[in-house]
Amino acid sequence: MPTPMPMPRARPGIRLTALFCALLVAGGAMAAARDKDDKKDDGAHRFAIIGHSFNGGGEERLKKAIDETDGKSTAFVVVTGIKGNGEPCSDKLYQQRHALIDDGKRPMIVLPAGSDWTECRNSAGRSNAIERLNRVRELFYGDPSSLGARKLSVTRLSMSPRFRSYAENAHWSVDKVLYATLNLPANNNHYLLEAGRNSEYEDRLVANRFWLNRLFAIAKRDKLEAVVLFSEGDLKALSQPTGLRALLRRAVPENDGFAETRRQVLALAQKFPGKVLLVDTAGQAKGVKPAIEWRGNLGHLSTGTRPLEVAVNPAAKTLFRLETP
């Protein structure tokens, strides 16, 4: 039986060349896949909003809402309010809510609601609003970071010497989007009809005016694609008349606590080249589902008590997309 001929052995140089080429091909494929993923996820992120959920459920509803957001891959969660109107304005309650929110797994940004302080009364039945607001500021806004297991660095208005009291106003960025909170209580921005009792409102109005100008200056300087403003109260910026109707309406005196801030936001948005999204938790009419509405570059989203998610993708045609539960 003839002996089989041995197979020719490849020379070492040829083997090394073939292995090198295979590695190049594999490496190129992996790099291309990474580039594709990077382009797909470049700047894309999500955030969640928990609306005022204390009316009829209190702490349990808040805990449930936080638990729902814990399992999501959100960059941060904005929580509006720490208590309801019917709950006590006590340090004990404030501290309990601080511990509950701080236990969240995601970065938790707390936005004050009117029920946290505007309706608070002392033992004599007199308004204790300013003292309680200052206490909330001490407990919730003492650090340059969010609450939650994962911290998110924020810049507070209180870093400006002139406005050291206004630590609740904060801003932070995720990729090319600037986010910020604005203390605008839903009860007409805490504007009081009684003469001579609006010092808190007037002082906060000055602070908010400075804050808004600063935010848009930062967004322009850094060439950001969008500014997102969170507040409890609805500025009703998209429902304002234009043209002749606007001129006629300006001639009518109003006790609208949001009027000046609304005019400022409209003017700043008009000059800003990117998108401006206003997010409030005043809520929609019964039976109306939350939705993002736009007029030019100005958008508005009013949430309810259930947590909502917003997907942000600069590479997509729609920068902000509401994720319905």
C-alpha cells in the first residue's frame, strides 16, 4: 500500500501574515461595530419625572413611583414636591421624605412644590411659609449634588453671592442638553392679592430672572442643543395669544403671578437657536393624556402624578420623545 504524501507545511512567514490579516479584519469589524454603536448612542439618554403624588396616597404613592424609576436606565429623576397640603409642615416629615428620596437608586433631583411651604402655618395660625421654605432649603439643597444612591453634580443659584438663599434652583448638563429647576409654585407662583404681602414673591422673581438669563447665556456659550426647565407651576407659555390679541391683552391688568417669568422665557426662547422644553407638574385636564406640544422651538409637557419618562436623542429627528407608561 503506497505511503500517503505528507501535506506541505506552510512557511512561518506565511502563517504569521495570514494571522495578522485575520486580526486586522476582526479588529476592523469590531471597530466598525463600536463606531456604529457610538453614533447610535451619542448623546442619547432618558430622564424621568415624578409629579406631585401626595393627594390621596401620600408617602406610599411616592415610594411606589420611586421604585418604578429605580429599575429604569434613566440619567436622573426629577421629584416634584415632598408633601401634600393635608400633611404637617414638620421637620420630622421633611426628614422622612428626605430619607425616602435619598434611598432611590438613580440621581434624584427635588423640585419644591407649593404644598411644601406656601400653605404652612405656625401654632398661632399665621403664615409660616418663608421659615418653612428656608428649612426645606437647608434639608434638601445643602450639597452641590443630587440625592439618591448615584450622585449627580449640580450647580446651584446659591453659589452666586447675591442669591445665597435660592439653593433650590439648580442646573446640570447631560451631553448637549442643559437641565434646570425653577421655583415656581403652582398656586399662582405664591402671588398674594393682599397689598404689601408679596415680598417673598418679588424677591424670588428677581432671583428667577437672574437665573433664567444665566441659563440661556450658558446654553449659547456652550452651543447646547436644548434647554429643559422644570417647575411645578405651568407658565402657560404656549397658550398666550400673538399679534393684535397679544397687544390687547397686555392692556388688561392681571394678577397673574407667572406673567413676568412667562414673558422672559418667551423672549429668551425666541433668541435661542436650539429647543426649549418647559416641564411642569400642574397636570392635565381629567382624561387628557400628557403630551409634548410645540410652538416653534418652544415645547411644553405637563405631567400628572404617575412617573413619566422622556427619551432624548440628538441624532433622531425628534429630540424629545415622551415614553408613555
